[in-house]
Amino acid sequence: MTTGQKAVVRDEALRDDDRRMPRHVAIIMDGNGRWAAARGLDRTFGHKKGVEALRTTVSHADKLGIEFLTLFSFSSENWSRPQTEVRQLMGLLRLFIRRDLADLHKANVRVRIIGARDDLAGDIRSLLDEAEELTRGNTGLNLVVAFNYGARNEIERAVRRLAEDVEAGRLKAADIDSAAIGSRLDTADIPDPELIIRTSGEQRLSNFLLWQAAYSEFVFLPVLWPDFSPEDLERAIDDYLGRDRRFGGLTTKGRAVP
Ligand code: IPE
Ligand code: IPE
Ligand code: MG
């Protein structure tokens, strides 16, 4: 991204331009284990270092004027890792909220959590509730933490709620449409991500935002998450800005194709 572009990021006019900043960037933070292994260290060190990259990324996304930043922190499938690693990841979340919540609040960041909360330990649930409660009124960056998140699980829960509404006579089956489904997802009032970044070189979604990613642009970076820098974020956004988003139509870059 050029400095000129950066300067106008918060300019609403840019949002109407065909090279506008993404409102919502989602990141699959992958590669902590490989980062540690490459240094002959335990995976633990990779996760710790990953939290530092997370902090830097949140503050840079805020600076760039991104409205929503979603970070995939723990998937519904990550429970299948060794118990010691799961325990460490839970510990890191606790530590992050305890250490960083006050600073995030001061920076006017609104924290939201998506994922299945019921399966989590009681103290973690309370911390997540506290983070959301404390920052509810904030008007800056929306930091969406996907924790114990799996898109199929999210869709299952939404469909179950739909079925309950139909059973209770609150909703007719004929009225089920995209909006009815979308409004029952964890991301109900969050716009779909324009850009999804995955680090570590893997090129898959791993059960992340399946519904919301219908028209997202993807940027896969070879960098391991602990090495992810503000420049990597800007490069990914630059890449996104050069994409031609057609949504099934025939226009390109806002101009009709002859
Ligand atoms: C991402 O790094 C962090 C989580 C999935 C919690 P990994 O732990 O998946 O690192 P790799 O993919 O094994 O290198
Ligand atoms: C996806 O990474 C989940 C998170 C980044 C939290 P994984 O490392 O769990 O994904 P797979 O197993 O390589 O697909
Ligand atoms: Mg991984």
C-alpha cells in the first residue's frame, strides 16, 4: 500500500471508490508449531510468539481503519491435539484477556467472540462475557475472536434455532431465506469478510466462516503466523485491492464490460 493510500484510508470517499479498503478482514493464524519446530523449540513457544503477532496485527488493523478484524484462534477441531497443548492454548486465551483487555478498552476496541461457548470451562466463559460486556459501547475496531469456532457447528446451531422457531409457530418454513439463516449465525450483525488471509502456506479454510466466505477474496501467505508483520497485512490488502470482484456479474473494476 502506498503512503498516499494509507492517508485516505479513513476517508469515506474511498469507500465509494472501486479500490476501497476492506471493511472486514479475517485471518487464519496458522504456523505457530512449525515456527517453533524450525528453531528446535517446543510448540509452546510458537503459540506464545503468536500472541505477540496477534497484538501487533490488532493495533495495525486499527491504524489502517479496518472496521472488523476476525482472528481464528482455536477451532472446534483443535480439541483433538494433545491435552497439554490444548491446556496451553486455553491458558494463553486467559492470559491475553487478563493482560490486554484494559488496553483494548482504552483503545476503543469492541471485542466479540464467535464459536460454541457452552463447551468451554466456566472461568473462560466468564472472561469472554466480561470482555464483550466491558467493550460493548466501544466504537473503534471490532475485534472478533473465533474461539472454539467451527463453521459447521455454527450452522448446526443456527439451523436448530430455525427449526425451533418453526416448531413454535414463530416462523414459516417458506420464509426461510439467507437473511433468516444469517441472522441466526454467531456473526449475525457482522458484515461478511471481504478478505480472508491464511498464513503458513496452507490453502484451505479448515472449517472457518463457510457461510460468510461465499464471496471473500483469499490471500494465502507463506509466512508463519509468529512472523506475520504489519507489512504482510498491508501487502495482503494491496493484493485484495487489485482483485476484480464480480459477484457473478460482468462488471470489472466498477465499469461495465463491453
Ligand atoms: C496455529 O498454529 C494456532 C492454532 C491452530 C491454535 P498451529 O498450532 O496450527 O501451527 P502448525 O500448523 O502446527 O505449524
Ligand atoms: C486452523 O488451523 C485453526 C486455527 C488457526 C485456529 P489448523 O492448524 O487447526 O488447521 P489444519 O488442521 O491444518 O487444517
Ligand atoms: Mg496449523
